[in-house]
Amino acid sequence: MVFSMVFVKLADWLIYQLLANSFYKAAMKLKNYSFFLRTNNPLKSQPQPLYPPLTKCTLANRTTQTLVCDINKTLLRSQSFFPYFMLVAFEAGSILRAFLLLSTYPLLFLLDHDLKLRAMIFITFCGLKVKDMESVGRAVLPKFYLEDMNLKAYEIFRACGCRAVFTSVPRVMVEGFLKEYLGVDFVGGTELHTSRGYFSGLVDSSGVLVKHRALKEFYGERRPDIGIGSSGLHDQLFISLCKEAYVVNKEDTKNNGNSKMPREKYPKPLVFHDGRLAFFPTPLATLTMFIWLPLGIPLSIFRLLIGIYLPYNLALFFGCLSGVRIKLKGTDPKRSHKNKGVLYVCTHRTLLDPVFLSTSLKKPLTAVTYSLSKVSEIISPIKTVRLTRDRTQDGATMEKLLGEGDLVVCPEGTTCREPYLLRFSSLFAELADEIVPVAMDTRVTMFYGTTASGLKCLDPLFFLMNPRPTYWVHILGKVPLKLTCAGGRTSHEVANYIQRQLGEALGFECTTLTRRDKYLMLAGNEGVVQDKRKK
């Protein structure tokens, strides 16, 4: 009986919050808007804004000053944080959670800011592991934050010596990026309730963070030097507590060259990132993805099957017909030695690199790899051989394979999505004199065909699930004999030379980063897959 009464009261309160209160506020918004349309005369002078626009803020002599702002609608150009909740729901949760979040998007318009945020938090985080959110915050979100940065806001932000961010969005979604990439001294955000390593989906007892109250509590009577905010009421209250206040107008956040931050101005180079989504998941873009999936999944399987079972000419024809594009440049050099194969040295973009090279050249190749799932080995249309990371043993294996035919090697040891080349292993240079560098690159619009923490056996399917997956295959000339080990060069010199040659062909930057660096950053491990066949 007591439980029934409590349940009735709880349901009554929920109905009031979701219906009565929210519909009343929505009606008031419509009423005010219609009143504005009736009374607003474009010929009359518009009222002056309360605070100057961000473009009026100078950068000089700011190194000793304190700046406070929000990340939402201020440091970021997007006007909604919904895409970032979608990224967490899809990458840390599941496709079903992402679909549920998208389904509720129309209903969010009926809720005020507080309830809207609570609803998105509940759908996105309920039952989610804390460690999964930490992984997404470290490996997925920074890429999208950097691409969404407001250049002018960032330049002012960087010019100040002390920086603090107060935001109503969950702190766990933004703190890692703000501190690691932007060097923020303090991050205040909405705290989420957790239990035994899982999020409950509820906001902590402190509630949704109110920015101007949190600023007062943190700074007390002291006023920050600069405050940056949007034109909203909450931001106006927030920046009114600062000595100087500036407003980010919607014109300042439009997707143009003046507001978008170019890659060369990133606070840290974006070399590694993870996750499957290759697009910014706005509601419309996410809806497009879900509409495409019923066609994309069988199309991906069809493309995979024609690559496995059809001859090269037919595979190229039907692959092109289904939307796969291969852009081949250069010609395959003739083999000089009859008893030894040619060693193709490729950049590594996806697991399909050797397959697309073999199809482009229309001849069988053998690929060596450090880690490949059992499923990928079974479905591969070309021969694959797993290496052991023992230099002597791997050298003997590759030497034997070269005696049997042409061989493909990706000396980076792992894939990289961005325009960077990782350090090349020098082992391949010791084994062959006939070396052909091959510059390979890909373009996707919906899904990435690589992952550091997900199921690698699905990598080919995700790549082929894109509407128009594209591969660039640029065959460079044979490395001159005098520049190989047979010409007196060391293996490290040969490897570095080929890396530079491939980097110039692609317009990529050469680095000394390794597979270990990638997996330590993205997955928290060294990226080594144990061969279970060994006892």
C-alpha cells in the first residue's frame, strides 16, 4: 500500500514536470515569439547588445589574466551538445542506445534546458561502464572537439594565463580534453551518479551545474578578468560577474574559414583517435546513417564476397558498380630476379591494404601481419602469414615467402587514420633488394574501417559499409639499388628513406611514433595479440 502511494506521487510529479511545466513553458515561448513577430518592425533601430562581440577582444597583455567560459556554444562552434551525447551513446554504448537517443530528439524540444539535459544524460549514461566513458573521452571525443573549435575563442583562451571552464554538460565528457589539449586549470561541470563502476543515468545530488552560481562559489568575492559566453540569459548572468565580458554571436560560429580552426593550429597534433563514426553525428546526419544501414549492411557483405570469390577483372567491375572506387597511379615494375619476389612496402590505412593492392595489380600477393583476427584470416582473399615479433624468426619467415613469390609488408605495424606516417620497422630492408614503395590512402564518409578497442574482425565490413569507399593506390618506382642495403646503406637508412618518399607522395608528415604509442593512448595496452595456438 505504501509503495503504491509513493509510486502514484512519483508518477504525478513526473507528469507535471514533463507535461504541465514543459508545455506551459513551450506555450509561453510561442506566445512571446508571436508577440515579437507582431511588434517587431525591421525599420526601427535594434537595441544595442549588452556586451561587445568576441571580435572586439584584444590579445595583448593577457598572460597574467584569468578567463572563464563555457565549452558549449563558446569554445565550440556547434549550437547543440546533442552530437557529443550521440558519440558517447554509439561508441561507449551501442547502436540501440544511439537509436533510442535519436528517437527522443523531437521530444526534447518540449523540455526546458534542465529537463532536456537530464533526459539526454539518462538515455546516454544509464547502465554505461565508467571505464567505457573514460575510453571514449580519451580516444574519440578529442577529434570532434578539435574540429568543432571556434578559432577566435581559442586564440583569446590561449592568450590568458589562467583558464577555467564552467559548463552544465557532464564534467566527465569534457574534462579530459580540456585539461590535456587546452591546458585548463579548473573544470566545473554537472556531476553524474555512479555505482560500482556504472553510471546510473542520474545527475548527482548537487544537480545540474548553474554556471554563475558555480563561478561565485569558486572565486568568492574575486572577479575573473575576462568572461566569454553566448547570448543566452544564463551566459549573460555568468559573464556579468567578470571585469570584461564578450559575447560569441551566431555569426562567429558559422562553418567558415574565419571561425574554423585549421589543423596546423591545433594545440596538440591529432595523430591517433578511435571510434567507428567518421562524421559529426548531428540529428540529421545520424538519421541518414540509420536509413542507410538496412542497405549498407548487405551491400558491405556483397562487396566482401565479390572480392573473395570473383576473378580480378570481375571483382573490379562489380566493385566499381557497387560504389567502391579504386584510383590507381603508376605501373607495376618488372621483376629482375626470377628466384625471388618483389617486396611491396605499403603505408597502412586499413586491413584491406594488401587486398586492394593485389586487386589493383591483378596478381596474387602474400601479406605478412603482426596481429590479425582468426575471422579476418579466414575471409581474406589473399594468403596472410602472422609474424611473431621475434626479429630472427620473422626475418627467416619473410625470406622464405619472398622465395615463393611477391610479398606485401606494412612496416608501420598498425594503421593510422590521420595524415601521418608512423616509424617504419627496418627489418624489411635487410631481406630484399627489389623494393617497391606503394603509397596508399583511403577516404570514408560514414564509418572508419579500423579500431583499437573494438572488434577488428568487423573492420573490413565497416569500411565496405560506406556509401562510396575510396582507395588511392600510388605505385612508386623501384628503389634504386644504390639506396638499398645491397648498395651499402644500413637498414635504418633504407627504412627512413622509403618513409620520406611515401610521405612526400601522400603529403603526410613522418613521425617516430610506434604501434605501442598508439595503443597505449587509445586502448591502454601495448596492442599485442597473443597467439593462442602457441602452448
